[in-house]
Amino acid sequence: MDFIRFVNSRDIREYLYELDYCLSGEQKLFLVDKCYRIPLEERLFALEELLAEPDEEVTIRHPDFFVEQPKDGDKSETESLHALTKGILENYRIQISLLKNEEPESYYELSILEKGRSEFYSFARFPSFEAAVNGYKEDYSADDRDSVAVVMLTKYYYSGTKNIYDNFSDRYVRAFFNSEVELMHIYDNECLPQERLNYTTDKLLIYLPMPFEPGDILVNSDDCVYAGQTKGFNCDYESGAPFVAVSFIPDATVSSGIDSSDINCYCYYFDSFSQYHLTSEVNVHNYDLEYYRKPLTGKERFLRIFGLKQKDTSAVSDEELLLASEYCKNLEIQQAIKQQLSWFNSSMSYYLSEENRKQKLSHDRYFQVDHETLLSMTDSIKLWLDDEREAPSGYIHCHSVNEAISSIKFFEKHSVAIEELNLDHDLGDYAKDGGDAIKLLDWLCARETFYKIVLHTANPVGRANMQRTIDRYWPHVGDEA
């Protein structure tokens, strides 16, 4: 049987296949028991297959599991692989039986983890295992199950009366199913007899070759959700978020550590509470790790630079590292602000939005901000003065001199920079409201506000007169026609 396929990490599986790695019996047992990606029924069959192979001794390093030596000893003991495997198989059978057997002093709580989510939500409570499974299937049709990542079913025991709020017990059996209700993983709390707690792979410390090295950007396998691990290795850690590995234990000598909790890597990640704080933590366990395959965005881009520093300390100076941290932090802040701005339809969100969103907001019938306020919330404008020709995109259209004067005063009052005045000369009927456009130049000269002027008039005489005024009064301005 191919036991390497029970490794949760696709990258470690591939690496072991490339090495043509030969697993020991102890490694096979550990990997099958800690596998979450393959249904439990297949894993139980694999454990039966392991019993058909020659027996061997497994090493126990944790004093709490010593049988012959004092519990405070610092040596190791050996144990029969077959005996441990048989004990683990029996534990699974007991747990499955406890889960399915209907008992009067218990109830079942069904919870659902939808794809893309990191929190289970409580679906309903049921009196029996069969009722819980049927309740899920009735509410989730075959098509609806495409949105389901994991189904978690917990059998709780009452401690006395059936008032679950006053007499809730710590005893429970918890099982994880895929969307088609295949059992993937199961464990219990205070249900197995005390003498059966010694049958566990938690007391094993095994080493597997891995393709990873310090400085790599890694993530926990998605299959960890079948063990209820939706938050990674720490409640501060966002599910599916990347981290930089710094060191790994154990090594090939297996000289450090005493049990499975010591199969870990020391790493750095951004926690979800203080969003921009790089946190160091121990991640358990290594054989669930994979390369991070998504694009790094915002603050995550800093992890690549930090990882480079771990690979080669001379590649990035401490000063560069600090500057990179601030730069990537600012990218994340901007991204967060844009996201929050999208929740509001206000003058503030309009002002801080990018141009494409401003255009969308200005045409949104639910956007309740008047046009004058929108104009006042602009950083700069270009003004187009013409009685007939439509203003090009990006220009404010005025038809008369007096309208242009009013607009200029409005924008000055609201500290909106005037980048350009693009002027016709002959204003037709609109000349009755302030004269032809040359009168606007006279007004600007009188108040000494020499904005950039561009002429688009087709009247050669009018253009020459306007250009003469510009050449005479506008400082350092040539022919802008």
C-alpha cells in the first residue's frame, strides 16, 4: 500500500515521491492517524494493512507514557507497533460507536463550515445521530452542498438534568464530515476509558524529509479544516494566511523533542488583532505545511522581503527591512480604507475615492449628495468656456463670462485648484451675460489671478486680441493656442 499518500501536505508528498522515500512502520502509523484529507474508512483499512506487515518497535520519549520507567525519567521506552496500532483501531471503533448510539442523556449539535469561511455556524440540535444526518440532507440538497466545506457533528452529554445551560458536561464526541457526509475525522473528550488514552500517536516523535527551508513562505494545508482547524495554529492567525518559516524541528537525528507537539516550525505572521504587527509563533505540525501559492498583497508583500532576510542576512539591511515594513503597511491601510469607503455613499467617500468610483457614484441614484457639494469635494478642475461646443471629458462647462466668474469664485472659496481655463472668444447669445470671453481675461488681470489659459476659438481676430492680452499680462506665459 502507498502510505505516502496519507501525508496532508501536497508538497511533502511530492518531495517524498521524488526521493523514493521508504517509510518505517512508525512513520506509516503516524501519517495515517494524523491524516485529514482521506475518509476515515480508508484510513482504518490502511491501519489493518499495517498489521499485516512485520512488527517493529516504536520509540516512546514522553515520560507520561512510560510503562516500565518512572514517570519523571528522562530516558525512552519502546513499544510494539502492532499493539499500538490495534489500540488506536479499537479507539476509533469505540468513538464511532459512541457517536452513533442513541443515549437518553445526550444531544447532537450540527455545525456547518461554508467554503471561504473561517467560522463554523451552529445549524441545529437533534436528539439522535440519524436525525442530525437526515436534517442536514433535507436542508442541503445535492446542489446546495457545493457551498459546504465541512459538517461538524458533536454529541454532548448532560451532566445531570437536561438543562444544557446549567448542566453542560465536558464529555463529548466530535466528528467531521465532508459535504457528502463521509466521516473524515473523529475525536472525543473524557469519553474513552482512562486505560485507553495510552493508545495515541500524540506520544510519537517522527522525522520526515521536507522540501522547505528557513525563509520560505508557507501556509497550512486546506485539509486541516477536517480536524476543525479553521484558524491555523493560533486564534490570532487568519485561516489561509501566509507565514515565513524560520526554523524546523526535529531534524534527522530526532535529538530534540519528546512527542508530536514538538514536530513544529518557528515562524512569523501577521495576526488578525493588531493587523500590522508581525508576530512570532510555533506552528504544529510540519507535515501539514505547503508552499503559499496565492499572490502576496498589501502587508503580505513584506513577508517576501523578510523571508529573503532569513535566507541571506546580507541581502537586506535592517534599515531596508524597516522601510519595507512601513511601505507594505501603508499599502494595507490604503486597501482597508478603500474597502470601507465602498460601504458609504457620502461626500467624504466621494472625495477619497479614485476617479472611476467617483464616476460611478455620481450616476448612482442612491447617492444623495448634491452636485454643488460634489464639485466642492474636488482637488482640481479644468474650466471650458464655450457657447456651443460641448466640453471635453474632465472639464467643467460654462457658457458665459459671468457663469465662468461665478464658477471660479466658487472653486477658490472651496480651495479647489484651477488647472486650466480653456476659452472660446465669440459666445453668441451668451455674450449678453458678461460679454465675449476676452472680458474674462480683463477680469482676471484686474484681480491678478493668472490661471493657465488655453485658447480654442476659431475667430482669428478674437484669438489675436486674447493672445495679446495674455502675452502682456500673464507672467512667463507664451502662446498656449
